[in-house]
Amino acid sequence: MSQKKKIAILGSTGSIGTQTLEVVEANLDAFEVIVLTAQSNADLLIEQSIKFKPNTVVIGDESKYKKVEDALWKHDIKTYCGEDALVDIVQMQDIDIVLTALVGYAGLKPTISAINAGKNIALANKETLVVAGELITNLAKSKGVNIYPVDSEHSAIFQCLVGEFHNPIEKIYLTASGGPFRGKKRQDLLEITKVQALNHPNWEMGAKITIDSATMMNKGLEVIEAKWLFGLKSSQIDVIVHPQSIVHSLVQFTDGSIKAQMGLPDMKLPIQFALTYPNRLKTDFERFNFMDYPQLTFEQPDLKTFTNLALAYQAMEKGGNAACVINAANEVTVEAFLNDKIKFLDIADINAKTLQLASFVEKPTYEDFVMSNTEARQIAVDIVG
Ligand code: NAD
Ligand code: MG
């Protein structure tokens, strides 16, 4: 690459954000950080900013603003705070690509703003596509904006499709590790603690996605994410449990041929590919050794125990605002579980109940999504009690 790619990282202090900065640091001749943002971890945001010298920094939590400003003005870094600043800053002229590594529904508004300004998106924040996939993909199309997947399964599909974009997809297989409770039945999960649920076998991630992996809601959200990224019908998306997390996902073409993308589980690879597509940059990441994995195994997901996955399919098939509703409910229930207010199995049960109770909107506008998110959150909060 002749010119450095100028990146805005939304959520730079999280799991994906910090790994993105590791990718940048290893390729300083290819990338330049223009914007960093975080919600509340001011100390890490300041440390990252002094190191990577972005033009502008945004801290979400307004009570942390003074600390950030005091630390960064002498480094000639502009500082802002609050949600509106995030929405404005992604439109900055210098930005080539916005990497959305913030968590949850909060990603929706800044992503729309970035697309409106014609910025390409490296999308980690899957919730944005779950909430408003049709709106986002139509907007991206109309603005000529590309959305590059960061999620490892979707990056795998995308990598399998390189050179095949004109060939129709028969179906895709999203692989799932199965999480820490693979093989368990409902009665085994009655007394699960958050410490157990936060202990993922293969990936180190933020708290919300780790709980989503334990309930398999993460795979449900990914099924919906895949529908919008690759323009698929529900019947074209299968989930297969693959505990080793080496095959990151597969595409089956209309001649029956299947392509898979493989590698050790390391998010830095999909992050880097989203930033460098169509090129690949040399890395010193640990290489896969077949002898360490003499068996790669595959199983059916257990939809009776992990009902969140079935719920996500149900919401996707219902369409309209249904996926927005289950996402909102799930944000509430995961937080309630992490705060010891509900039990593990309540997460999926309350998500399902919220979908039954929330108003259905068949063709939602942006304003409908905002209202639907608020309504579904309130329903879930009331059930949590
Ligand atoms: P995390 O909790 O580790 O980090 C979240 C980041 O977003 C932090 O920098 C935080 O300050 C910021 N943030 C949180 N709430 C915010 C808000 N309301 N407004 C603005 N910023 C906010 O999360 P993570 O694990 O890095 O995940 C980020 C996103 O990437 C999620 O959507 C997740 O599903 C997706 N993802 C993560 C992984 C992974 O390996 N961690 C893999 C695939 C996809
Ligand atoms: Mg994933």
C-alpha cells in the first residue's frame, strides 16, 4: 500500500479495540490512527492516545472528560465527550475507514453517520446489523460504502468468497465453539454462575459477547449478521458446532463445492484482513500445526437447551423489528445476569417473552428502531423486576 490507511476505532479500549491497535502497531507503515473512542476507561484511552497520536479522541462518559482533556491537550490531541460527539466525529474528512468495536445497540447511530459520510466500515459491532440490517445494507449500497466483516466467522465467509463474488452461494455453515456449556442440558444449567459463564474455552472477549457465547445468542446474532452481509435467506444459513474453533466458517456453492477458511483462533487476523482487503499483510502470528489438532470435530447445535439460537432464527424469519426486539431484550438480560439479578436460563426465557410482548413493526424506519429498542428494553426490565 502506497498511502497509509487512516482509521477511526470506536471502542478502542475493549477486546477488539486493543487488538486492532496491536495490528496497527505491527504495521505502522500501512496504518495511521486518526480517531480513538471509549466509553469510560479514561486511563487506557489516554495511554493509547499518547502512544498512537490520533487527531481526535472521544470519551463517552462525560464525568471522565476533564481527565482526558487535561492529559491530552499538551499532546495537541482534540478531545470531545458524549454520544453526539461520536456521531459527528466519524464524519471527519481524513478518515478512510471506521472500525466499529463498541458493544451493543450504541453502535447503530455512529455507524449510520459514518456510512452517510461515505466512510467504509470494518464491522465488529454485529448488533448494528442485527438491529437494522436492511436499513444499514441499503444505506451502504446507496452511498457506495463497503462493510468489511471483522467477526471471525463472517471474515471466513468473506475470505472464501474472494474471487467468487459473481457465483451464487447455495448455503453457508457458521461454525460455533459451543461455548463453555457445550453438551450440557437445561437441568445442568440451573445454577450456573457468572464466573463459569465468563470462562470461554477458546476466545478472550468482552463480557457481553462472552455471555452471548455461553447462551449461544452470539451465534444467533451472527446468523442474522450473515443474512445481511451476504444477502441470504434463513434456509441458506446453517450452524455447526466445532469445538476446536479452527474452521472459522464455510461456504457451499451451487456445484456442491465447499470452501472453508481455517487458522488458529486469533481475532487479529480477521481485524487485519478487514483493514487491508483485498491485500494480505505478512504477520508473525503463531502458525497452525496439524499435529496439535489431530481431530477436528463437528456436531449439531442443541436448540432445545440453547433456545436463544432458535429464537434468533425465529426473529430473523419474522423480519421487521423482531431482531431489534430480541437484541434489546438480550442487552438487558445479559446485564441483569452479570449483576446477579437473574439466573442463567432466565436470559433466554426473558428474551423470548419480550419478543412475544413487544409491538411488531413490519417495515421499520430508523425512528421505529429507536422506539422499538426502548420499548423492548422496558419490557425486559419489567420482567427482570
Ligand atoms: P468490549 O466490552 O471488550 O469493548 C467495548 C468497547 O466499546 C470499549 O472500548 C468500550 O469503552 C466501548 N463502549 C462500550 N459501551 C459503549 C457505548 N455505549 N458507547 C460508546 N462506546 C462504548 O467488547 P468487545 O469484546 O471488544 O466487542 C466489541 C464488539 O465486537 C461487539 O459488538 C462484539 O459482539 C464484537 N465482536 C467481538 C469479538 C471479540 O473477540 N471480542 C469477536 C467478534 C465480534
Ligand atoms: Mg464470531
